[in-house]
Amino acid sequence: MNPDALPAYLGPLNDSQREAVLHEGRALLILAGAGSGKTRVITSKIAYLIDRKGYDPRGILAVTFTNKAAGEMRERVARTVPGSEGVAIRTFHSFGAWALRRYGGRIGIQPSFTIYDDDDVVSLLQSVTEGASRRDLDAYAHWIGRAKDYGLGPDDDLLPISADPQLPSIYRAYESRLREIGNVDFGDLILRCLELLRAEPAAIRGRFRAVLVDEYQDSNVAQYELLKELVDPSTYLCVVGDDDQSIYRFRGAEVRNILTFADAFPGTSVVRLEENYRSTRNILAIASSVVANNKGRLGKTLWTQKPEGKKALLVYLRSHEEEAELVAELLRDGRLEETAVLYRTNAQSHAFETLFAQRGIPYRLVGSLRFYEREEIKDATSLLALLANPRDEVAFRRIVNKPVRGVGGASAERIVALAAGHAGDLKAAASAAARSLPGRAGEGARAFARLLDDLGTALDELPLSELLTKLVTASGLLEFHRLKDPQKARNLEELVNAAVGYGAGREALAQFLERIELDRSSISEEEGKPGDRVTLITMHNTKGLEFDRVVITGLEDDLFPGRRDLLDDAVEEERRLFYVSVTRAREELVLTTCRTRLVWGRTARMEPSRFLFEIPEELLRVEGRPPAGDSGGYEVGTEIYHDEYGSGTVFKRWYNEGELVVQVLFESGMTARFIPKYARLERIGQDG
């Protein structure tokens, strides 16, 4: 065999992929566009370092972000090159655990340490605070975890994390207690490993001749700092990622890590993987045209050898009910397994789940529980069930101390025992028990009984949707779950929306609870049937997946992107999320936007997402009519007059950072761009 001949595993690679694998130097940034074959490149890179460059497998560290991805990479490397079993292929956190168990003694960590999960963190916080509610403890646990993602300790400026004046002292007490015990939490696996590297750099630095990081756009600040400490001038560093797919800021991911990589590691070479093997040209053109509006990006242009394909279908609809009906109609062609329905928030799945259950359309819900099985929904419906039947012991046990009222397990048992003397009525038993239960437990039982009394009165006076709004607010469930996860508040809002039209009174409540149970039953029956299914999935959960047909729903401002007052960097992340969503489609893309949606049981008027106006019109087939006024009256073809340029016609329009921009061709032959909101343009033949 000719030693200079390229190995067989490089044969299938395109020129850019091969350039990345063969690169030599100190640092390499591989900008890998969606569907560009990055996994093949990074596994081939590891194989090449071992096979042709003589690297000892034990001197190679490959880092990714999930155990699943690490396992897949391990298998692919093993298939590609024999003798590669010694390569350390780990997640960032498993690498931190490995390092601390071997070398943590140098900074006082014994190898027998336990890693605390979220519940352990809350329990430890409870031991170092006095009188804090579970809601407060959850908040402090979240803030401390976020601080560690950003590499911040209790003595650092924590205002970017929270303005709570007690956070620094609580964080300090928590850290002190955690170190006394000798255990670590999840954030410590990075932060304490970083401490180890700074205190004892010789412990690990230099052990690895090559460090490779996959999905680098998902790294947080602490992980970036860890990487900087881990490598020295003799280490070969290669990171693979896509700045246009950085969508996990809510988990601490920092897009600047990839945008500034070349500055942080001088001498960096950049290779762009721009050939897409997944999608048609039209789909790629839509994704590229929208994400190009972001300022914070390194820039690349996806292309493909695949055909042009169908134009994307954009459908204007009157309501979210019509949206669900449209998708059900699309699925009549039987292409269930090939289709994914995407939405921005989990709450949006409810309309599809309900209609699909009624129509017998099999589906799988990815990344979350089915709507009526979600914790916050079961909490609210348990309170409803107790209103309907005050003898419902299961509902009572679930909700009597949620949020925490001081009615612990022993107190709840006492109330249940007393109910026998009150014909099983748990509300009456709670009221009676309040007189004998000590301290906070008595106060909590009294407050719970009073809550049920107030809701019982409202049940006969308010429509069910308004009762539900009062219930989730007065019970504290809304704030309790919003603090844990804002998405849970959206789900409670959707439960309120589901109750619209039921009227008031106990009969309406019984009908609503019956419908919930029937929906649960039909879902359960459907799960047992063989055959393919349509996928219901949030946009965030689609990362790494692909489907022949993708339906992106809910494309309205204030939903996607979110609030109109979002800062530029937040809008840019939402735009990247749109890019990720579009590039999940292989052959067919459908976009939907609704004129109205229910918001806390009331019909709200919506405006089409600004992202829709960033798509060139020639890439779309449009069904339905856009809502009047969404374009500000400057449709293509509108004749206008400008004092300086004279008469002209709008021939192009788009949105830039939420502002409508129009391009006008004047009779003089000149063209000019305007933001109508600020320009003095007169629409000829129209008022105003």
C-alpha cells in the first residue's frame, strides 16, 4: 500500500470536508452548516490523527454535549479505525467528573464524592436558609446553577443572574456547606475542574495532544474557560459548530464562544462546510434568507446538489383551530411518519393532541409529556376534581400542600382520617383539622379550606375558563410553576383556553373533567396501535432530526418571535431557531400563521411573524389572505409619492429587526429604500 495514498474513509468526503480532516496547525474552527455531514468529518478527523499522524488514542479527547452523541461518536470511530478504543470521548460534565475523581484531591475533593441533582441542591439550600418556601428554594437553586454556567462564584457580581439581594449570601452559605460535606453539584463538574486546572495546571494539561469539541455553539462560559485552561501551545485544538444553530441560551449556551473563537485562539484556521445533503434548494434559500438578517454571525451560504424542489406553502388562517384542521387535512395523504409538526411552546401541542385523538390520527409527542399528563396540568385539574368531588382523596393528597402550605404528610393523613366524620368531605375535614393542627400546619389547612370555599362560590358565578384563571392564580400554582419554568405557565394558560365555551356551574365542570378523561383514554388506546405516526415536537427539540415534510406552526409576533420588546440578541436567537426549524425539512415545508389565538381564555388578535417578511416572495406559495394592515399599507405594487424623488412604486418589501422596509422604483429610474414608519411617503389614491 502506498503510504501517501489517502485512506478509504476519506473517499466519500467532499473537498471542504477533506480539507478539515487533513488540516494541520494549532487550532481549527469547522463551521458546519445544517445537514453538512459534520459528524462524519469529526469522526474521520479522529481516525486520521490515529491512523496517519501517529497520535496515541489515549492522547485524544473528544467532547460533545450528550451521552447519546458521545456513544454514537465512539461507535463510529471504532468502526472507522481499529485500535481507537482508548480515545476519551465524553461530555463536558463526564470529563469534569473523570478529572475530579483522579486529581481532585489536589484541591481537597475526595474521589468518593457524590454528584447532587436538582432535588439534592434544594434540600441543601433548605438546610442553610430559614423560613424559605419551596418556591424560593427552587429560584435560588436555578440562579446558583446559572451563575456556575457563567463561571461566577458567590463573591462575583451576580446582578446579571438576579437582582435578589440575598442571592450572594445564600450562594456563599450553600457553597460553604457543600464543600464541608465534600460533594459537588452539576455545575461544579465544570467549575471545580476549572479550579483544579488553574491551581494545578500540570495535573491534566499536556495529557491530551489533541482536543476536539463537537456542537461548540452550545458551550457556556465556564466550558469555554475550561477549554482555554485545558490546552497549551502544543495541543491541537479543533472545534465543530454552527453559529446559526446556537439556540440554547436559556440553558447557558453562549454564541460568542464560537463567534470569537479565532480571537481567543490565535492562528486559527476556518473551514466552512456549506454543502447540504438534506434539503432542497428552495428550503435552503428560505433558511438562508432569514438568518442572513442576523448581525452576530460569521457567515456562510448553504448550497446543495439536490433539485430546486417545491416552493414552501405559507397559509394564513383565522385561528389555531383552523391550524389544527389544516394539519389534519394534510395528513389525509397518509404520510404520517414522514411529517413533523413544529411549534415554539409546548402549550401549542394541545390543539393538535385533542383533534388528532378525536380523528384517530396516531402521533408521537417528542421531548415532553402529553398535555394532560404534565405536572402543572395535573395539579390544576386535581384542584378542579376536588371542587367537583370533595371526597376525592387522590386529588386532595396531590394538591393540599402544593405550593407548600405547611400541610406535610402527617398533617394530610390527619385530615384524611377526620374526613370519615364529615361524610368524607375533605374540605370540611381540613377546616376542622385547622383548629387542632399545630402552627403552620393549622394555618395551611385553614387557608386550603378557605381557597376551596372561594372557588366553590366562583364555580356557580363564573364561566369555567374564568374560574380556571382564578384557580391557578389564587392557589399559587401559576406563580409556583412559572418560577420553575415559564413554559409551565403557558401550559396553564392553554388549559384555561381549553375551558372556553363551557359556561358556569357544576354541570359545566363535570363535562370538562369528562372530556379530559376521554382525551386521556383515547390517547392511551392509540398508543397501543401499530403503524406510523406524525411527530409533534417543539422547535428546540428538533435539533439533529430531519423529516421529509415539516409544518412550522404559530408564526406570529409575540409567539414566534416572542414579545415585541425582545432585545436584538434575543430576536437573533429566535431567528436562529427558525433557521434550525426550516432546515429539518428534506423535501416539503409548510408555514402557518393565525389571525387570532386564545390568550387566557380570551381571543387575541395576532400579527404575522416578522420572519415571514424576510422570506423572498418568489420562494413561497401563499394560501389565504394576510390580515388587513399587516403590511402597513405598503404592499408590492403600491404607488407612492416622495417630496424629493417624486412618484414611484413599491417593488420589494421586508422586515428588518421588526421594522417594515420597502424598496421603491421611481419614475426617474432611481430606486431607494425607506422605513415607512419614519419616511415621509404618501400613498397615492389612499388616505394617510
